[in-house]
Amino acid sequence: MSQMSHASALVGPPLASGVIRLTGRDVATVLHNISTQSLLDLAPGEARLALLCDFRGRLLHRAHTARLADGSVWMAREDGGGAGLKSTLDRAVFREDVRVEDLSARLSVATEWPGAPPAAGRVDEERGRPARIEIPGGPTLRIGDAAGAAGPDANAWNTERIERGWAAHGHEVSEAFTPFDVNLGAGVHLDKGCFTGQETLMRLVTYGNLRRRLVRMRGAGVPPAAAPLRDGTGAEVGALTSVIVTREGWTALAVAKQVAAPEGAELVMTDGRTATVERVFPFAQPAGRLLRES
């Protein structure tokens, strides 16, 4: 796992709205072919979590993906901005009829967690754009005009998402991890056919090589300055990915080997202090296969 050398790399991230509109007769086909999600049958009014991976099945982007009544498809996220996502989408379009627009500067994205998770994703429209997008297992996104919008409270958001195990861009959504490592399996459809990274992800499931899990950890004192986590023998077994300061010390998300990080386990940081595994998040199940612990 890649090491992060400064505490600032672990804290956060800041919130940065990303809103992309895709139009053209080939949008559904292109997105279906490059994303982990099944999108050919995405109907107006529906929304799903979609991920973009590299050929190794490592994460590049995640986005709430919704189709409106006019046939346009929108991809939105509360962090990560829109520029990187647009660039990745642009590279996937050759002669297809697809137009990719980054509307992140004009539209803001706010987040909330529903009282009860919805059974299916949906989108509410307003003035030809999404106003509210909800998906099972993730936060609800509220989209409004950026002008005059209050700035997001990144500290409150990161506290909430760490508590719930929601992956953030540049932290858990990273080329260091697959969707299964960071509790984003619900955005993967393994029966839809080929997509970028599909072969690797299918092999992990077929041969039971799912050895890493997203966990929540707590520690006392100041947050750690480096990511690696070790077991009692000194072997590296994981890495901290997101940290937030609390009144009692700090809480964090980490990706760790299942066998080394059951709930209650004490893992050793690079400065010699220990931190406790408070929760092991269950696998978020993909469509088409059942994930089992190794």
C-alpha cells in the first residue's frame, strides 16, 4: 500500500462539487462500457452508483449517475470536483455521439444521509437538471445553484462519512484500492459484461482473493503523521486513509487485511502508538455475485 508521509495527507478531504452532464444518442452505451455499473437500462428518473476503474480494477472515480426525462445523463459527487471526471470521460469518447459538459462551477452539491436507505436509486428534476439524487448505501445529493450557496462544512461531512464508511476521492477512492477494498461493491455489476477492470474484479471474486476490508479506527492523542499500520509482529497489514480530529483524540478509516484487523484489534502506527479497530464494515455486495470473506 502506498505511504502518506504527512498528517495533512490523511485529514480531509475538502468538499468540491462535481457535476457532469452527458448528452447524445451514445451516452448510455459509452458509460455502460467503461463503468462498473449496468447503465443501458437506466430509465428516466432512476439513479445508480457508478465507478470508473483502471485496467487493474483500481478506483479512479465514483459518482451518483442519473437519467433525466430529456434523456441526458448526469454524474454528480460531493468531493473530487468535476475536472478529473470529465477528462476521464472525454478520453473514452472517440466517434460516438456524446457531449461531456462540466457544470461544477455553476452548480453546488450538498449532502445528507437519509433516515432509511432507499430500496432503489432515484432522481428528482428541477429546471432540466437534477435537484436531488439518492442511491442505496450512499448519501443523498442535493444539487443547486452555486451562486449564493453556503460553503460546505467539510469537517462535519468527513466526521459523518468516516462514521458510516463512505469512501472519499483521493483517500479511499484511489488507485491503491479496488471497489471491494473500500466498501463500494454496490457500484459494481459483475453480470453486465466487459468493462474496464472487469477481468481483475471478477478474478478476485471467483478465486476468493478479497483479503482487504474497510475498517474504522480510533486513537488517543494527536492524529498519526503517516499511514502504515502494523500488527504485533511488525508486519505491515494496512494503511490509514482518512483521519478526523475528535474531542477524545481521532477517528479514521483504514484499509487492512481481514485476518489482521478484526473488531477490537490493536494495530501499531509508525510512531509506536496503537489504535483500535472499532468497526469492520461488511462487504457492500455487487450485483451478480455474492462476496464472501477470505
